[in-house]
Amino acid sequence: MNSGILTERYAKAFYDFAVERGQLDCVYDQCRIILSAMSSEAKFRKAVLAKEGICFETKLSLLESAVAPEPLCEELARLLTLMHRNGRQEYFRLVLLGFLNLYREEKKLIMVQVTTAVPDIEMDGVIRHYLETNLGRKAIIKHKVDSSIVGGFIYESWGYRVNASIRKQLDLIKDALTDYNKRMV
């Protein structure tokens, strides 16, 4: 079976299960924490997703430690148990990502990352207002400061990137001048 179809089915069933149990928000929060830990710690990710070498109880305790001090949602423990029993634990991360997508679609959330050269809270407000007014979605904005862009901003969301930074403009000018000088020789 195609891994995309497999993870979609697990994610949808998991989403429906969390809704049925009334634990949707708790599961969402813990999924975000676990996925963040998997992104930042390769050993953690490999240990949880490994088919062999690590016992199931250890995997559960790793998830519990990731969400500590809160107890691990029973729904997440049951998902990992099911996937382990079916030999599909290597897809656990993808199922959690699919779950987050379903949750965000249902709640009309949009994840946005804005990078500026200096902290700019006003920019967040403008973007939030635009997305809520024009798309009818609530924006969750992660703000990043990177002085190397000199000025302007970089907007990233839904796989799209808008680079309106001064650094990008300077690079374009440099490339144009370099190209022009090559033609003159």
C-alpha cells in the first residue's frame, strides 16, 4: 500500500477517534510537542520510529517524557500501540503530521513564519489581519529575527515563500551587474 494513502487513513481515523473522545485539543498540543522533539532530536525520532532494537514500553516512555510534565494522552498511546502491533510504527511521524493538517483545516488555522531583520510586532498584526480578512483563517505566526536579511521580510506559509528582503534585492542587483559585465567583455 502507498505510504501516503496509509498515513492519510491512519491520520483520519486518529482524528475521528480524538474527536469522539473529546480530546482533540489535548492531542493536537501533544502532537506538536512530539513532532518538535522529533525534528530537533534525531535520536529521539529514530528510537520512536524504529521497527527493531527498542522495546515498545521504552517508546511509550520516550513519548511520555517528551510531553512531561503533562501525562501522555491515552489516544496517542493507543495510536502508537496500534501502529506497533500492525508493524507500521515507522509511519507514526507522518500520521501525526497528517493529524495536524486535519486539525488546522477543521479549525481554519494557517501556520506562518515571518522573518525580519529586527523584531517587528506590527508586521505580525498586518499579516494576521490580512489572512483573517481575506482567507477567513486564524494565523499562528512564528516570528524569526535574522539580521542578515538587512531589512524587509520573508513570509513562508503553505509551502509558499515570499522573499521581500533587502538582501534578496541586493543579490538581484549584484547578479544583474555581474551578468551585464560579462556581456561587455
